Amino acid sequence: MSQSKSQPRRAIRWTAPLLALAFVSAFCGCRNNSSSNTGGVSRSVGAAPSAAPLPTDSLKLASGPATLNYLLGSGGQIHVVDLDTGQTIATATAPLQAVITIDQSRGVIVANNVVKAGPLPVGHRYEIWLDHK
């Protein structure tokens, strides 16, 4: 009989701390403490800021070190920015379904046409932009 009396006491003894933990977790655990409001836009953590000014009539397609590849289905006027210098290193008109490649040894290639001959500087990061002008 003494064993059956201790079972409810154990349950009561653990119930209060578990309820308190659940309460605290529900109100404190899943909150975004960021002070900026990005409106649902994801942010890259640890990414270096772009050295180039943000063009108002352009869309960033890809960013990273060479070798960088991007398939541009719609085609259009593009430009490539070296993030380490902030300079536009190539511009071209890409046809439909064009593959844009930034390769350290070969340079910038758009649809199998070299638009900026390599070699490119070692370790630089690049951005590919689609112009809407």
C-alpha cells in the first residue's frame, strides 16, 4: 500500500516543474530577437557585404568566389562585379538559356563566348547582375 501512495506524490512533484518549463519555453523560446524587419526576406549569415553600390534597375543573380556558374533562362543584359575592387569587370547580352561562368583561369564566359579573358585575380569574390534597363 505504501508504494501506491508514493506514485501520486512523485507525479505531483515532477508535474509543477515540467509545467513551468513548458510555460517558459512557450513564451521565450521561439522569438526573433532581431531588431531589423526584413519583411520575410532571408538574410545570409556571414556573407561579406557587397562592395558595389546596389543598382536600382538590376537583380543580383549569383555571388561567390570563382568558379561561379549561373544559368540565365530568360537572357538579357548582364554585368559582373569584382567585389574586392568594386569594379564592373564584364558586361554582355546573354541569349536565352545562357550559362554564365566566372572562372579564375578562363575569365568571364557567357554562352561559350569569352567576354573577359582570364586569368582573374586569385581569391576574389564576384557577383552576376541582370540589368532591367
